[in-house]
Amino acid sequence: MHDNHATLVLKYLGINTYKEPIIYMREDCHICKSEGFEAQARVRVTLKDRSIIATLNMIQTDLLRRNEAGLSNYAWELLSANEGDEVSVTHAKPLISLAYIRSKIYGNELKAEETRHIIEDILSGQLSDINIAMYIAASSGDRLSKKEVLDLTRAMVETGQRLSWPSELVVDKHCVGGLPGNRTTPIIVSIVAAYGLMIPKTSSRAITSPAGTADTMEVFAPVDLDIDLMKKVVEQENGCIVWGGSVALSPADDLLIRIERTADLDSEGQMVASVLSKKIAAGSTHIVIDIPIGATAKVRSIERAQLLKAFLESVAIEFGVRVKVIFTDGLQPVGRGIGPALEARDILSVLNCDKNAPINLRERALILAGQILEFSPKVEEGEGKRIATEILLSGKALAKFEAICKAQGGMREIPTAPFVYTVESHRSGKIVNINNRNISRVAKLVGAPKSKSAGVELLSPLHTIVEKLQPLYKIYAETRGELNYALDFLKEAPEIFQIEESE
Amino acid sequence: MHDNHATLVLKYLGINTYKEPIIYMREDCHICKSEGFEAQARVRVTLKDRSIIATLNMIQTDLLRRNEAGLSNYAWELLSANEGDEVSVTHAKPLISLAYIRSKIYGNELKAEETRHIIEDILSGQLSDINIAMYIAASSGDRLSKKEVLDLTRAMVETGQRLSWPSELVVDKHCVGGLPGNRTTPIIVSIVAAYGLMIPKTSSRAITSPAGTADTMEVFAPVDLDIDLMKKVVEQENGCIVWGGSVALSPADDLLIRIERTADLDSEGQMVASVLSKKIAAGSTHIVIDIPIGATAKVRSIERAQLLKAFLESVAIEFGVRVKVIFTDGLQPVGRGIGPALEARDILSVLNCDKNAPINLRERALILAGQILEFSPKVEEGEGKRIATEILLSGKALAKFEAICKAQGGMREIPTAPFVYTVESHRSGKIVNINNRNISRVAKLVGAPKSKSAGVELLSPLHTIVEKLQPLYKIYAETRGELNYALDFLKEAPEIFQIEESE
């Protein structure tokens, strides 16, 4: 039979292409020749009863023998492959979901089952990155109707895990487009859980930043809990702060975001589906969504924020979920530390009610916690922030935070970096600008977020007046090598603090 | 200095990703660690004074040493790399063309220089396939204005080679969306050049089909001529039939088509820019465009064909180019042979005025040649086909064809395949359907177009009445192995000829 010739033996190459399934085959192998495959062809790879569609890369050296094939790590995983397994490789039949994507590109409104089909094929690795990118582009701007956003949200929820909780009122918060050092989450969860509301919080790790909330929380306690352990923590303490990656909520969202990020796309419709699908899958019923507005934030104008708010509220209501959107100042970094341990220190100083705790971090956390508390029928409108402040001042928030950390497997000491370097001002004057991008880069060069105690501590905020030689910021590193790496960069980088003579 | 650490030594891996620049780096190399690179990151790779943007794939095995990097073949070429060269790798700065693509996605009309910038960045390998796909999706349907199509056409022409000819009237022809076996080009060129018009024809090789015009022409004579030799042939004989790939006309078009093909996209605007940019770059002034209409053709309705015609004519006029669009029947395969040598045989039988020459191939060629002849001020409207027929019958077309082949380096004998297998009808009845897709597959399985003499010869056309055991088609192969491969396929394939009892 024709099919009997068509197998190759798998060799492990260990090539990480992130979420792109690739098969590597010799250009002169019998299958490439007989099937007339070209490089970049989409082919179906079958291993026993498992089958994926992969992109073909041709090998023209002895990396592989003629009877061998390699797979990218993602394809290897999808197929649960082992070295020596035999795979058959055939032309991929045209996908029906590709016809739906084409229909969307040509401007048609998709039916619910068409959107669902596209999302399923994305998740199972059938659609190539190129075709996912086309779907995203065709759905951007204002090209998704409200109905399509609803369908997309539902498809994303239903193709992943979905949590449920023993409470009518399950609260949550989300911030659209992070600000540097904006680590309000652990403070908010502690206050809200201390009050008695259920808040099972999942957070993300850093992707391009020096720390994500999950990275910072990990300084105190493990965050990669499975669902059972997460449930136990929440049942016991009303709240948790775990890494979202270990509970597979709305997994399609991660795949879409990865493509959107390559072109910095963030259309309303896709943002709404992204945010709400994660929260609905998490079992939340009442959500505060914080939209920081500012020139360097994701949302830059009040008009755009209003549009997003209306969209979020109207879609959420269809899922029986209450969304409260609040607008905040997105101009300034929040807190003082950048990097997991330094941000953890900021959080602890707020919970400890230290005199020197960063005021903007504390204030922001109290406002958001207050808004969440007002979801409770027992809290009157306008009373939330006062109650949140009381809980913080009473020490109950700190106690709750420690209890949550313990339940998650903590509570750990915050580590201190052995190598510290202080950068001083070259002149006297007023700080008129801080280059957040380069500050983040310094923090990453010294190893954040992998090196937990590495990072940058800002000592002089924007708009303050400094003397010559006054400390501007400190760099923390775990090794001298990493510190030198940052210092080398500083020699070349434009000044991070812009200081002008004050008159 | 920071940058001094940042080099890796190139190792040749020989991985063909077609036109996608990829760099392979060890996940644990010093650059990945210090720059915080992730798999699929877009990075700038610099080798001496050359620099490209590539997608990063991470290696987690000993395929590379820690101080080594690999490149996909396309990246290797773009950088003119040699094994042992040192490359530096840094974060890629956001491209300004990405902002233009985003703008297009959000529904804005692009300025001429914005479109130009996108096309330049596509050509120089700066934009990833994912982002090119987004640009294509955002430009599909009716989303390109006439002005944008004009700008796109101009950008595609100006970023490639452009030919010029010592004649006011340079004619050409194009067929939108090929039909199987539709090899009219060599016949048309011979007739038109014999009449005395200048027709410097470039054609493509097969991509997914068993033969392209260039593959078939190559049976008679070399087709990979450089521009100088092509000019010499045209000056001497008024015409040529060469492979377009060797003269780099509108190279951006090939890159766009490669992405469009993944989703079978063929929007009017992109089709117009694609067709016209190639012809304008080729120096053509008068072009006949053949749009076959039919259920399995690219253009399926007369309405769509009308739209395309209007679009083509109005854009062409802006470049001072005259376009005449004609609609033809796209229902039936043309000619009898499928595969280079078998199609060559059909062509020669038409030029030889054989009694058994395929009628539809002859008729089609004469209609199109006639339309082209009418571009001449000396030919009155309605007279073209008559004159074309005269030239064919007089033997002048055959003589011209032989002269062109000789000038290109021919004229070769048509080879005959040693292994022939005849497929007979299982029953008597009327042929109501021929599965063209599977016929093509058989031709490819026996090795077409690489094996020149391999392919399929259709003996009983659609709608004829056949007896039981009457021959339906013949399969030609150069080796017994290739023939068996096709026969194995036939055992499994659904019947290629559908025959119903005639009443």
C-alpha cells in the first residue's frame, strides 16, 4: 500500500519554536520526493492515533538521515512523541476553519459555530501562525460585532478549564495593560479576603517585563498550584494568588495574544474577549476592571476608555457577570521597586503600614479594594475605601496575607541581593522625565525576574528636586557579573533620569 | 563594552524554511540569557555591515555549541554568510512599517510612501510572515482603494528589476488562475512574433501543479536565461518564453503570493497589483488578460470577472498601459497531456497543424493570439483571429517557434517515457465527470514536473461515450518505481473518471 512507505523515524532535535508545530524532513527523503512537498508546506503528521498539522522545514545536511524526521518541541509535545517512533506525513487537507477565516477577511459576520471551529483549530495546532494572524487582522479595529465578541468569548471559555466556587459572590480584579511596579494585587486580595469575600486570583508571570504579579508573589510562596490545591486555599482563606498558567483558563487567549503582540494589536473586541474569557473561566461573578489612562499606558484617551468600558459591561452582562470599570491615572510608575523581591518589599511595607510605604501603591490598592468591597450587599456605595483602609490599618490584611502564603506553601523571607550599586545625580535640578523602558532593561540585565532579588529601586520620584550627587536609584544583583552587565549598558544608554535646572 | 560579548559563531545547519529568516541559538547561550530572549522573538542579526531581522528558535540540545548560532538558508543567503563568521544578535527595534500595517488593520487608507515602506521591509526580510499575513488580511476583500492598488503596484514594480525594449508596442498575455494543461503561451508567442510584434514572455514554473509553462517550454529549450540573453533572443526573434524567476520582476509579488496561498486569498486589489506589477516591470505596453470563468476556476462568476476587468483597466491606464480583458470558458481542462513532455507534444501538434491536435488548445490559442494582433494599428478589429489562423496554417508559427527555441539554446527532442500504463473503463457509459485534482496527483506521483516525460495523457474527454475496456487515460513514468507509486495510489483513490450508463 501507498501509505506503508510513508513513515519516518523520529529523532529528537530539541528546537523550541514556542507554539509553532514544525516538522523537519530531509529534502531528499522518499516522502518529500513522492508527495512533492515544498519547504513551508502544511502537512499532516500522524503518530499512532494522534495527528497534527505542522509546517515543513527541509533539511539539506546530515542533521537527519533520509529515513528520519525531527519535530519542534511543541509538535513533539502535541504528539506525545518518543525518539524512534514512526510518523507518517501526508498533505494536509484544507481546513474548514480556513474558509471561515477567509469569510471574516472578506467582511462577513461569523456564526457562533464558525468562531468556535476557528478557536478549536487554533488550540489543536491545526491552523498555522500565518492563518491565525490573518484571523486576528480581520477581527481588529471595529470589525467584530458585539455578537461575534460574545461568541468568541464563549468559545474561549468553553475550550478551556472552568472553575466553580461554593459562593454566589466571587470577586476579581483586572488591570488593562500593566504599569511598571503596579503590584496592587496581593494587597487587594488580602483586604478583600480579610473582609470575607471570595477572591480566587490567578495572575501572570512576566513576559517582557522584569516581573509579573506571579513572579513577585513567588517571592513569598509557591504560585504554581494545581486546581485542587488552589481550591483548598480559597476554601480556607477566601483568597489566593496563583499563577494562571498552571490552571489552563481560556488557553486560546494565550495563543492569540502571542500573535497580537507581534504587531502591538489591541482592538477593543479582542481585548474584551481576552479579559472576560479568563475571568468567566475562573468562575468570577463580580469584577472590577482598572483601566489606567496615560500616554505610555495601553489606553491613551478617555474616549477610548469609555468605549472599552461600554463594551466590557455589555458583553459581561450576557454571561451573568457584573463588571465595574474604573479609570485611573496611567502616567506614573507605581511603587518603588522593580524586580520580584523589591516589589515584594513594597507590598509588605504597605501591608505593614510602614511610614515609608509607597503612597501611590497603597492608595491605588485601597481604591480598587474599596470598589470590590462595594460588590457586597453589606457595603454601601462610597463606603468601600473607608472599610478597606480600616482593614489595612487593623493589621487584618497583613494577617490574611500571611495566612494565604502559608496555605500556598510559604511564607518565605524576602531575599536581599548581595551586590548593590547606587546611581547618583550628575547635577542639581528637577527630575522632568524617567525613561521607564530603560529602567526595565537595567532590571532585566541584572537578572529579573529569574534572579528574584535582582532589580532596581527608585529613590527619587518624578518631579522631585535633587542635589548633585544625590542618589537617584539603586541596582541590585545576585552576582558581580550580572551587575557589570547592567553597568556596561549604562555607559552606552542615554540618561535614564532627565534632570533640568530648576529656576 | 556590552556589545563585544554579543557575538556567536555561525554553523551551517542547512534548514530550508523557504523565505523565512530564522536564527537558531542555544537557549543557554550568553546572549539569550542576558538579552532575555524568548523563542519566537524577533531579533536583529548583524554580520559585518549586513543586517537582517530574524525569528529566534531556541536549541535545547547539542545541535549547536553555546558559542554557536545557526541560520535558515534564506537568512544565510540574505547575510551572505560563511561558516565561522561571527554575528551579533540584539533586540529588533519596532519597525515603522509595522505601524503602517497596524494603521491599515484599523481601516485607514495608506499613503504611497507607507505602502512603499511595507513592501521594502517585506523584501529585505525585516517583516515576519505573521505580520505580512496581517497586512494581506487587512488589504483583502474590498479594503484597498484604487489609489492604494496603484501605490502597491508602483511599489512592487520599483523595488524590482524593470525591463525596457526597443519598440513602442510591447505585447503580453496573462491568464488569471491557470487551467490544467492550458499551455497556449508557446503557440501564441510564436504566432505573434511571426507576425512581427514584440512579445518578451516570462512564465512561471509549477508550484503545486504537474507543470508550469516554464517547465513545459524547458522540454524544448533552456528557459533560465539572464536578462542580457533574453534581450538578445527578443531582438533577434521578436519573442521568447523564459522563466520569470531568473529575471526578478516584482519580487515582492512572489513573497505576498506565498502567504496569500496559505489561505487561498485572491482579492481583486491584490490580484490587480500582482498581475500588473509583473507586466509593467516586464516593459509590456499592451496586454491581453484572459479570465477563465467556471466553477473550478479562480473566477467563478461573470459579476466578479466584470469587477476585476474594470479594476485592471483603470489601474493599467495610470501606468500608460493598455489592457484588454477577455472572458473564456473555464469549465474544461485544455489539451490532452498533463506533465511537461506530454504538454509539449500537444503544443507541437498544434504548431504542426496535425489533424489530431487538441482542438480546444488550438482554438484558445488562436482567439488569444488574435486579440493580441489587434493591438497592432495594422490589424483591424475582428481580423485578428483570421490572421492568427493564417500564420499558423502557413507554417510560419512553427518556424518562429523553432527559431526562438534555437536562440534560447534548443531545440531539443521531446523525450518519451519508457514505462506506460493504460487505464481502461470498467463499464460502458458516458463520462460525466473527471476528477482533475486526482489526475494531477497521479501526474505528480510519477514525477512531473521534475521527470520531464512523466505524466498523464487523457484519451477520452468529458461527455464522450465509452465502451467497456476502452482506454480512458495513459500514465507515463521514467522508472518502474514511480509508476508503481501511482498505481498504489489508484488502488485507494476514488474513481477518477465518473461514468454513467447512457440511456
